[in-house]
Amino acid sequence: MLDLTGKNALVTGIANNRSIAWGIAQQLHKAGANIGITYLPDATGKAEKKVADLTEPLNPSLFLPLNVQDDAQIESAFNTVKDKWGKLDILIHCLAFASKDDLSGDFSKTSRAGYSLALDISSYSLVQLAGAAKPLMSEGGSIVTLTYLGGVKVIPNYNVMGIAKAALEMNVRYLANELGQNNIRVNAISAGPIRTLASSAVGGILDMIHHVEEVAPLRRTVTQIEVGNTAAFLCSDLSSGITGQVIYVDAGYEIMGMTGSKPSAG
């Protein structure tokens, strides 16, 4: 039975009710985990209020600002986790960003600044957060991040984010190797296209979703809750032998390839 009772889980990346991180947080809470939430602070405070209102039903015991481009803020957040919880069992990394200008057009025209920004927020941040979490996972733990098919295959209008996801997936493997001796597992979920705030920056996202619905073996795309269920499994003792892996939750689309045709009825 999937049971996370007594586990402390810090969830990053919730922006609104379409966020995959929101689906994950709900399923971790349903399994009994004690939830901590981070949000990306802004000058107006609107983001904080939106995330606070959304996650109130989860009764989070920690609610922390976290901008992964601010080293001091990362240190402060994990110091608070240490002071309030004493230990950390689960870290959910759902952070990705690239300039919209660097997601379309000729890939060779990607700006130096845009390339660095995408890799910093979308990939390096996992290394930062895993390093901060490591000493707090004194009893072992599970780290789960989100990737996408664009990290291994060319996806239209994904460009530099594909490079960031490829780097992210290698981060998973290197971190799994390092942290395994501490009984800390590191895995990634490669989710099918879901309409979220982040995916809205990808041109043609609705066409991509419709394509998956036509081509994937299950003839549909997936939901935040389905991704959340997989994350809860990866954070539980049921997956105690799994680390360094990329788990596809995409209705089977990955096995078909980009030019797959719609399955026949029989």
C-alpha cells in the first residue's frame, strides 16, 4: 500500500491549478505526506497569494519563497526546513523556464543569455536543490523532477528547452550515483504534453496535445493527477529499488515516435 505518512515533502513549481506540481502535491498529501510549498516571489505579492489560496486545502506546514537564481534564498529555505522539520524525505523539482524568443525560430540563433538562463533555471537548479537537500535527508529520501520528450527528440518550438531537459536528465543520473550511498533516490518523470502556464509558451501546444490524443496507444493525453500518482509511487517505499531513471507518463506516446499514425480499432 502506498503510504507516505510521516514523510516531509517539499514541493516546488506550483504556479496555478494547471501546474503539474499541483497534481503532485495533491497526491502526496492524499498519501499522507506532510507538505511544504515554495513559490516564486514577485514585487506585487500576487504569486504568493495565488499559491497560498490554491494550496490551503493541503494544510502545508511550510510556505516558503524560493527563487532558484538567488543562492541566499535557497540557503534560507533549506535552513527553515531544517529548523521546522529537522529532516526532509521528499523533494519535488518542477522548475523550468526559457525566454519565449529562444523557443522558436532557428536554434542556431539562440542567444547566449537565453541559453544560459534556460540551463540555469531548468537544469542547474536541480543540482542546487539536491545539494541543499542532501544533508537533510538523513534517513534517505526521494528526489523527483519533471522532464519531457523534447530532451531526447526534436520537438517543434522547443529548441533551447530541449537542451535544458537533456541536461536535466543527465543531472538525474549523476545525482543518483552520488546520493545512492546515502539511500537517496533521484528519478525523473517525462510527462506527456499538458496545458500548463509553462507549456503555454511553447508554440502549437494545443496541436501537440491533439496529436498525442490521435497517436498515443491510449488515444489520449495524461492529467496532472496521473503524473502525481507516479510521483507519489516514486516517493514511496514501493519504488525502493528505482533510481536514476526517466519514467514516461505520456499514454504511451514515446514508443510511437513523432511520425506515428493513429492506431487501428482492431
